[in-house]
Amino acid sequence: GSTSTSMDVMKFALSAGAMISIPIAPWSSAGPQAAAEAERLKAETAMLEREGLKQDMIAMLRTACSQAARAQFQVQYYEKTQLPLLEQTLASLRNDYANGRIPFSSVLNGYTMLGMARMERAMKQMEYAMALSMITQLTGVSL
């Protein structure tokens, strides 16, 4: 009954497996070529990944360089233009207050503006230092 049917199924599966394995045997001789092709594809993939990482690093380096240049320009603007103007303005405000032409609150506003400009310069100096740090990290060269 059922035992002979299951035996027939197993015989059929074994013979089918034997029939299938025979045509596969010639293919297995290409095994070394297939393995070599697989390794070549792995190497090509690794090279493409490496190139992608290289392009990412170049983009990050360009970004860091432009951030450094922009921050340096802004620091120079504060040091050469903005701060000297605010210091001159504050000196004029103090003089005007001493001569009774303006209220003391105007002098305080002058100090506030100068303090804010100095803080902005410090922030730009920090941005510059951070950009240089990123460049150093990407290139391994201390600036």
C-alpha cells in the first residue's frame, strides 16, 4: 500500500536526481573559471566602492575648504572693517554723552553693538578652526 507508493516516489526522486546530476557534471569543470569571475567581480565592486568613497572625501574636502575661506573672509571683515567702525562710533558716542548731546542709553547701545560684533567675530574664528580641523582630519596634514 502506502509503503510501496512512498518507495516508488523515493525511487523516482533518486533517479530524477541522478538524471539531473549527470548534465551538471560537465558544468562543474568550469568551476575554477566561475570562481575566478566571482573574484574579479568582487574586486571590481571593491574598486567602485573605493572610488565612491574617494569622491565623497573630495566633496567633503571641498566643502571644508570653502567653509574655511568664507569664515576667514568674515573674520577679516570684522577685524578690518566692522570692529574699527564700531569702536570709532563708540568713541563718538562717549564724547557726545560727555558733552550732553545724547543720553547714556545711546552709549550702552554702542557697547552692546560692539560686544555683539566681537562675539560674531569669535564665532567666525571658531567656524574657521572647525573647517581647518575637518581638512586636517580628511588629509592627515596639520594646518
